[in-house]
Amino acid sequence: SDRFEQEVEPATNYFIGRVSREMQDGNLEVGGIFTSVVRSFDDDALRSSLNAHSEGVGIDGEYWWSNRNYHWLGQAAISPD
């Protein structure tokens, strides 16, 4: 019988970090996030279909005014390749 080995999941490091801060008595909140994936390949077949590393960053904000009758929520994110 013929046997072969195929890597199906490379050694991978995942990281997610998030910070958030409330201000103005809780009426304003701003935050940010950073994500990262780093892979170590032993197999060229996976190297051609997966990125060796990827990062993403994002910011968000939330604001309440007029006795919390009005609300604004905004988010932006980017994951350059």
C-alpha cells in the first residue's frame, strides 16, 4: 500500500487585541482593534493557497447626545494584502 503525507493545517499564530475607552460620562466611546495571523508552512501546496501572514486594523466610535435621544455609531476597518 502506498502512503503519503499532506499538511492540512500549518502551524499558525492568531492574535487579536482590542482597546476601548468611555468618555464624557459614558456618552462617547472610542475603540480600536488589531488582528494578526502568522503561518509557518512545510508544504508548498498550502503556501500557494494561504497567506503566510495577514493583518487587520479597525477603529470605531459611538456618541450619544441630547439626553441620549440621538445616537451616532461609526466603524472603519482595513486589511491590506
